[in-house]
Amino acid sequence: MIVLVITFLAAFGLTASVGLLIFQRDIAMDRLAVLVGTKGPGRFLDRFINRKQTSVETIVKPFQNLVPRSSAEVSVLQKRLIRAGYRDRAAINIFYGAKVLVPLSLGLLVTLSGAYRWGPFFMYAVAIGVGFLAPDFWLGNRIANRQQKIRLGLPEALDLMVICTEAGLGLDQTLFRVAQELKTSQPEVRDELQLINLEQKAGQSREAALKNFANRVNIDSVRSLATTLIQADSFGTSISKTLRVYSDSLRTQRRQQAEELAAKTTVKLVFPLVLFIFPSIFVVALGPALILMLEGFAKFFSN
């Protein structure tokens, strides 16, 4: 039975790894495309990536309509996918197809590994439930990771924005320049800044583009930055001074958060101390005395 459990867990891990490889963006190819530019090999890489997405969509297309969905659910899912960095229309179809293929794959693994012998109804129900919820958990993890990367890369972007505005560039030119500079070190922040420029070129106002930026990322620091830039643009205040003040306040806020986390460690250490360290101390301190007491009771009752 232990062998069956290990086989099932290994097969599940293999399936999850294959899913991550299929859905996760190929960072190495993205960096190669950035380095070679948009000509020659760069276009070949773009065509290869698009072909890979098209092939995945073709595989999951027969299964995507098996999951019932409403327009409201599709709208919410599209927002979540955008926050995770997937803006292609095919991402929705791939997601719904995965909610069918993953349960089927896990059910097949239960059958092949022989785990159904422990209880067919229970094992298949667990496989189908875990497989149906796995894409949602995976998407939530992707959103959290991307938000964390944007949160960590925002101070670097703010420093570059302060330098550009103090050098005499306007806000639009600053965003464009910062997006170019961050294409290798902070690709997530680069993507969002490029979207702001593209939305303004498409005809949207700067205020609407900044609000869309805050809604896409859904981070408090980004919302505050968008609100600060909108207010500075509306009231005509200096963008460079505004960005510098906000950058200083953001660094102060991050320092306070780090201090808060450090202060919580004393409370979090109580549980490992009680569960792991105190029992060993009691054994070392009271063990010899307990052994002597047991020997004394044994002699007393033997007499």
C-alpha cells in the first residue's frame, strides 16, 4: 500500500509539473526575444510561442464546453487571468479545458496506480475534486507571485521615474523610458508600463490608463501610486517631487512592514518551542530523575 501511495503522489507531481510547463511562460525564450530584438530570430521566437499556445488551445478545445459558465464568471476569470499575466483570449479556453482534463488525468492515474482498491468512490471523488480545483489554486498562486514581483520591482521603477522626471522628461516619456530600462530586470513592471503607453496611444486618457493599471495589478501600493499621479496631473503639481515623496513614503512603509514581521516572530516561535524544544528539554532534565524514581519504586514493591 505504501508503494501505491508513493506511485500516486509521484504521478500527481509529474502531471502538475507538466501542467506548469505548459501554462507557465517560458522566461528563457522571453529573454532571448528581448536580447535579439524584433527582427530575425525574435520574430521566429514569437511565432514559436504563438504556435505553442495555438497547439494547446487545439488540444483542450473539445473539452472547454463541458464546464458550464456564465458571462459573469467569464468576466471574473478574464480579470484573474490578466492579473496573472495572461491576456490572450485563448487563455480562457485553456483554463476551462484544464478543469476537465486535469480531473480525467487524475482519475486515470488512480486507475493505473491501483489506488482505487482502497475505496473506489472515495478515491475517484478526491481525484475529480482535486483536479477540478487545481487550476483555480494554480491561477491564484500565479497571481500572488506576479503581484509579489511587481511589489518588489516597484521601488526600482520609482527611482528611475524620479531620475527621468528630474532630467526634464514628461510623464508619458518617463513611463516609456522606464519600461525600456526594466525589460530585463523587472519584466512584469515593464509589461504594465507598456500597457499604459499603449492604452494612451489607443485614445484613452492618462487618468483612465492609470486607473486600469491599478485595477489590473490590484496592489495597494500601485493604487496609491496611480491616485498620486492622477492628482498631481490634475492639480498641476511637480511630478518629480510627487514621485520622490511617494518613493520615500513607500520605502518607509516597507521598512515598517519588515519591522512588523520581525516583531511577529516571537509569537510564531511559541508553537515550535512548545511542540519540539520543550519536550526534549523535559526529557533531558527529568529523564534521569524519572528513571531513579522508577528503580526506587521497583525495589520498594519487590521487597
